[in-house]
Amino acid sequence: MTVTFAESARSTVGIEWEIMLADPASGDLVGRGPELLAALEAESADERHTVTGELLTNTIEVTSGVGATVAHAVDDIAAAISAVRAATDPAGVELLSAGSHPFAQWYDQRVTDKTRYHKLIERTQWWGRNMMIWGIHVHVGVDDRDKVFPIIGALTGFLPHLQALAASSPFWAGERTGYASNRALVFQQLPTAGLPWALSTWTEFEGYLNDMVRTGVLVDATEVRWDIRPAPRWGTIEVRACDGMSTLAELASVAALVQVLVEHFSRMLDAGETLPTMPAWFHRENKWRAARYGLDARLITDAAGEQTPVREHVSALLADLAPVAVDLGCAAEFARVGSIVNGGASYERQIAVAEASDGDLREVVQHLIREFRSGPEGSIA
């Protein structure tokens, strides 16, 4: 099977953000996506951004155009949110984002009436129906198809850092899970989801797809649901490991970190350097540690098994790669990753709100609604 990798300007950025629809009083999810989307999709047809539906009717997704910089893509997302609010505010619907809803139940949710979603649920059954998860996807343009899998191999070592920074799903169906990102472990139950296979070349990827299509696992490359994957249609590497970000500023910061890492590895390849890799079993362990402990995780950081606290390792990255961020025009967004490291990620703020309200998860939802409108509420550090 031959898979064409589209031409894409190097290190350009695209962002997708999945957003929950909620009742403003109860905080529970509302399946009103279809009634809102008919107009929103039409209105976004001539814009750089798009507004679309998702697996469940309680969700909408906003997507940027191709951004020359992170700020360019984020401006698109902000415009999309404004358009959505113009529809949801009069309809009495609130917006929030996190990797999971603190107390909603899967059996109260409806699947969007599209053939591909019904096929997914038919195949995956209970696990599919439990996919009450929300995430972000960050695309970064790659200028040479032969760079894609070397960069994916190196970037996989930094997925736990991104996962920890974005972790925002400490509650599930009314219970505190003990995990910073419960979403990370739920999502990997889907077929072809989870960490990518350790492929080295585009030809190996084509062989993988050929095997999967021939055996009826996949229809095409869009059904590869890895935490990081090539997006051949767009000519990008797409990072999908992150929980839904609770604020636009934090979304911008994580997008900047992804962009900077991809560009950094691309420059290493241009210089003839070998990119860092680790055994698959270290990647698997790191994913679990980041899901369980978030920013308090101690990660395996090289093939020799060196271990470093994630906060310390991210802080070192910010210092080492700051010049790349300047070159890419995302220095401000990149530097704000430090605010998450020092001030706390969404999962920490949610837990703090729950503890301050005697475990009332309705207060956690109201906190997330306020954050989505106004930004992070203080610091838990």
C-alpha cells in the first residue's frame, strides 16, 4: 500500500480542541451538539477555523487553520470559541474542557448519529460506550517524509511529559481515581490506540497499514489512533496523548512545546545527528507513571535507564530549547509551560477544589466552567 504524505510547510501548527457541553446549573453533560452544530458548521465554512461534532452528542470540536506560529493557530481557536459561545450562551449551555467529566455517567450519553461512530461502538462495545474522554491534538508540519518516523521515535520519549502537563482527568463517573490522567489509560483500550509501534521508515508504516487493512482491522490511516501518529493528509506529525486542556493559555503552551520539540529533532536530522530513542518497555512504563502521578512522576529519560522527576526534566527542556522557541515565534507560549510546572496542572487544581468543598464534584465542574472562560484560578503550588 502506497501512502502519500502531503507537502506541508515546516513546523507550521494546527490545533484541535474537544469541548464538553454542560448544563450551567447542574454541571451535568447535555447532548445538544446536533442542534447547535447545524448552524455552527455552516458559519465556519468560510473561516479559517472549523466547528464539528464528535463521537458523543455532548461534545463539539474546534479546529484551527494552518498556523505559521502557535499564536496564529490559537487565534483561530479563540475565534471558534467565540462563535460557539454566540450559539451556546443564548441556548443556556456552558462550555468546559478536561480529560474527563468529574461525575457524568456513560449510560446517560448519546452517540452522534454517524455510520463511523455506530461502527466503532458496535465493535468496541462496553469500552467504546465508556469513551467519555476529551483531548487535544497538535499537528506540526514536517518538510520531509523520511523524517517522520525518526521524529516520532524521539518524540515518543517526551509524550509522558506532555501527558503530565495536560493531565486533567483525576475523576471518573463520580469517583476520585488516584490518577492524574485516567483518560490516558481508558483511551488505549480502543483498537489501534495507545503508544505507536516502533517503526523506523515510511515503508514500514505502509507495510503496517497494508497488514491492518488486509486483515480488516483498519479501513485507512485515519483509523490509526496512536498517541502520536503521522497525518498523511496534512503532512504533519499529530500528537494525541494529551487530556483536554482546561484553558486556552495552557493549550497554547503545550502546543508550543510540541512545535519546539519537532523542530529541534528536525534540526538534529538536518545536522546528520542520530535522534534519541528508548526501549518500548521504558515508554510503556513512563506512560503509566505520567498517568498515575502527573507532574510528580519520576520518568525514565534515556536508554540507560536514568530517572528524573518530570518537573525537573521539563524545566531543563525549557532552558535548553528556548532559542528554538524564539526562532519559531512562540517564546512567550513556550515559557508559560513553566507556569504549569510551578503553579500546577488542571488535575491538581481540580483535586484542590474537591478537597475544599468536601468532595462536591459539582463544584469541580463549576470551577472548570469558570477556568474555560477566564483562565487558571490561582496556584496550588
